[in-house]
Amino acid sequence: MVLSNFLAVRRLTDVWTSGPVGGRPGILEGAAEDMSDSTWDLIHAERERLIEDLQPLTAEQWRTQSLCPEWNVHQVLAHLVALTKQTPPKFFGKFVASGFQFNKMVAKDVAREGSGTPAETLAELAAHVGDTTAPPGPVDSWIGEVVVHGADIRRPLGLAYNPPVSTTRQVADFYKNSNLLIGAKNRIVGVRLLASDSDWTHGSGPEVRGPILSLVQAMTGRVIAIYDLSGEGVSTLLARMPAG
């Protein structure tokens, strides 16, 4: 487990250090910076939307089980706050201090940021809403974090969540090519994903159709999203969901 965690983070580090545009050829550095700035704008907007949605929550709602099996709503928020405060040097220091155990490092961050009241944790997110610091990794992974975890929080609470389709498309385009930590790319091999609320498609094989946010949730292993989807490929996708 320690070795696998180390190798996963090493792969992530390789992406982060491969150049200003993740090592992709043919894109000018200035264009990459513009793309990064635009993505951070999306991240900041989603953080603001999340703060607005969570401000009215009751104490009982904060304790609601999220779509992340280990965390309630407050703890998912704590995870997002920890990410906003993270930097590559801090990340590697914490990773080493946690014995090269990624999940242990994340759990420590969640415990620290969630040690106060939910209102205090929410205030921390508000204080860092415009930050552009993050762990090592492509910036698209951080818009993915805030969108996917935003749904992890809202769905069990019955809160409507409709991020701009353009934002969710960008997240879907990232996860379709990424196996980092959650294995989205492998999960969707051999099926054709079609968004019912946009012209986004990916892959080949038996069809899986549904709202693009639900497709993203399914790509990232949220089994509840399967029930939003239709098509002959749904059973294949369901069989690849994480156990439990």
C-alpha cells in the first residue's frame, strides 16, 4: 500500500513537473497560462457557489453522510479547504511525514480543517476562495475536485447542483484521460458516453447516456449516479464501481 501510494503520487508529480502545459507539444506557454487563469476563474466561481449553498445548513445537515464513504458533509468541506491551502512543498512534506501513505495524509488534513465548527470551516473556505495554490498536479484536477466533491455534498442533502455545462465538460475531458488515484480512464474503457444536456461524447462501445454531471460522477466512481443513466453500457459501468 505504501509503495502504491508513492507511485501514484510520483506519477502525479511527473505530470506537474513536465512543463507549463503538462508536456503537451504544440501549445505556446502564454496560451497555457491563459488556460490556467481561465480554469482558476471556474474554480473560484464553484467555491463561491458552494459557500452560498452551505450557509443555511443546520447542524444535522452538516452531519449528513456524503457520497464519499469515509466522510460526512462537514468533512468533505474540510478536505476542500485543505486543498485550497496546499502547495507542492507542503504536500511533499506532509506525504513524507505520513509515511508515504496518501490516504493517511489526507485524513490528517481533514481532521485538522474539520476540527472546528462547520461555520468555522466554511469561513476558512471563504477566506481562501480566490487562492490559486494547490497540491502538485494539473489545474484541471482541481476544478474536478470542487465539482465532484460539490456534488458529493449537495446530492445527499437534496440540494440542486447545476454547474455551467462548459465547466462540467472541462472536468469530463480531464477525467476521461486520467487514471490518477481514482481510475476514471480505466472505468470507462469500452463504453460510449453521451451527454444528454450537451454535445459531449467520448469512447466507443455500448452506449451510456445521461446528464454530463452524472457521467462525471459515474466516471469518478459515484455509484448513485448510475441511476441517472441509461443505455446498454450501464451494466458494464456499474460492474466497475468501487466496492462498498
